[in-house]
Amino acid sequence: MHDMMASINKTDPEIYSLIRKERERLSNGIELIPSENVVSIAVLQAMGSVFTNKYSEGYPHKRYYGGNEFVDSMEDIAIERAKKLFGAEHVNVQPYSGSPANQAVFFALLKLGDTFMGLDLNAGGHLTHGSTVNFSGRQYNCIAYNVDKETELLDYDEIRKQAKEVKPKLIISGLTAYPRKIDFKAFQEICDEVNAYHMSDIAHIAGLCATGVHQNPVPFADVATTTTHKTLRGPRGGMIMCKIEDKFDKNGKKNLAQKIDSAIFPGLQGGPHDHVNAAKAVAFGEALKPGYKDYCRQIVKNAKALAGTLMDKGLELVAGGTDNHLMVIKLVNKGLTGKGKEVQNALDEAGITVNKNTIPYEPGSPFNPSGLRLGTPAVTTRGFKESEMKVIGESIAKIIDGYTDKKTIENVKKDILELCRQFPLYPDFTVLE
């Protein structure tokens, strides 16, 4: 038992050393993957708390196991805070992550083989929006909608026309790599017109939606799913928000909220991850504080500043810029079609973390795509403002122009290291040392 009380640096030097190295990597580099962020010390502490020891199948005050009084209070708080944050009628905080949250909605509202519409993966949709390699495309019939070939924007008239032909049971609105605003109200109107459920996946932009920096789908959509990391700046996890009434089944045994809840448990999951749910509650509490709205506004300002710098340096962006936290660089005009992976690796060497990404109507392949996806949530949390974005944008442009040149990479790495030292990560948190 004595060993159980010892710290990780004493009991497991191997993993401890990797934690230290990861902290160092984060400290000395620029994190531009739009799905990543830097959580608070409070969120880290909740995740590492004794709530990880508890098993609590079921929902608050209706558990299958004893000893859940404090778990119940914690989950109640998480739900109430989420409702307040998004103006939601019903919230389930138990999904383990974003993909299981999406799977639960399919499980609750569709039969196997039913037809739905989701955004094409190359144009910025998610795997769970109907990709053929994912459960959503394998177990259901997905007819993808796309962006306009010229503008690379969503064309709501075109989507309406397609929906009328396809007659889907469900339409997904949402993004993982679409850099412009989405009109969720327009999607809701299309869904109402063709008698489909509207599921909105705001995993990426949840923080922006909660603060009014981006339109919030929760008042319109039948169901909205999200992750709790990314712009929400919480632990890795998922959440489902929905209306209580099922508009297509008003006399059924279960309303919409009950269908969603029973799809999560006992439909797809067992006991919730209580330590993660405690961390979700902490993150929602942080997001309800006034400073969080300023943070979300700054994410967008930083994204616009970064996009502006990249375009000034002759780089082309999907849809010509950004309205949210992310942008996608098109490498085609630089003669780098299909070279996203190589450029990503060169940026990695220089201490800039991005991810290779497809572009609309991708001329390359998903493994060797022609785009790079960048986002500003993590650097904004760290304190970077527009002037730092300019430095980062110029550095990225240098690497893209000289991605095979070791000297260029070394010089940029020095600049990036100098920039990072001005914005230390978790400077006072000794537990991580």
C-alpha cells in the first residue's frame, strides 16, 4: 500500500519523463491545431481527482450502485451550468467524447440504413457526418452536401434543393474544417420543410456559440452535440443538448430527451467517467465567467490576424479567410498539391504544430492532402494577441516556401522559441514538474 501513496516521479519514471517532455513540447512550441486548447489547473485537478474511483451507471438520483450522493450533486451541477451556458432545455454530460455523442443521436433517432445528410469530409465535415470508413457512413445511408465549388461556402438554396430530393430523416449541420459562419436557423428551416431532424455538431465552435461570437444552434436545433475540449477549454469529453419534446413522436413512450438519454445509457455506454464530468463542470463554470466572452472574441480576432498575414504573404485560404477559430491553407497555388503531410512535418520541426487537411474537391488524397488546418484557441489561452499572430503567420509562410531547407527551419525554430519564452505555460503548477 505504501507505493500507492508515492508520487509518479518515484513510482514510474518512464511515464513521468514523457509527461515532462510533453509539457516541454507544449511550452516551447506553437499549438495551432484548432481542436486543441490549454485547460486550467482547476480542470486538470478535477480530472485527477478521487471521482475517478467511482462507478455510477445510470443518471443522477437513479443509479444502479450505492455511494453516489456526491457524484449526483456534481453531475447535477455540470448539467445546470451547461443549460445556463447554452440556453438548453435538456443536457446529457455523460458521452465519453464527441464521436460517441454523435453515435448516440443516430442510435436514438434513426434506424439502421436510414438516409441522412452531412457535410462532405473534404469540405470540412467530420468522420461521423457520414464518411464511408466511419460507423455513420457504414451503418446509415449518407448523402453528402458540399460547398459551392467557386466560393467554397455553404449554399443554403442548394442544400434545400438537395434535401427535397433526398428526403433525409436527419440533417447534420456543423464543421471540423469549415472556416466561415454557419446559419443554423437556415438549416432548421430546411429540416422543418423536409420533415427531418436537425442535429447540429458544434464540437469546434461551442465556446463561440455559447458566448454569441457565433450563432448558437441550441435554440433552433432538435439536438446539438459538442465536445467539451476545443474552444470550450474543458477536458476531453462530449455532451448532448436537446429539446425535451420529440416533434415527430409526440405520443410516444419516450420524449426526445429520454430517447437521447437511453441511447447513451444503457444503449451505448456503461458507467460515466465521473472525474471527467467533474472537470466538465469546472470548465462550464469558467465559461460562465465574464472574461470567457472576451477570450472567445480574442480567438476570432487572432484567427483573422493570422489569416490576414498568411494572405498578405501570398497564401490562399479556403473560402478566402475565416469568421471563426480556424482556417485552411490551400497549398495548390504554391505548386504543393498533395504535399500537406511534408509541410506539416517541416512546421513540426520548427516548433509549429498544425494538421494536414483536405481542401474542398481535394485534388490529392486524405493521406497526402493539399491543405493545412490551423486554429487559434490554444495560443489565445496562452495570451497571444494579434501582433504575435503576425509573427506566427510570417513564420508559417517562410516554412511553406522553404519546407525542404534545413536552415530556414532552424531559423524559424529560434524565432518561435523566443516567442514562446514570453508566454510560459503553467508557470506556477509544480505538480507537473
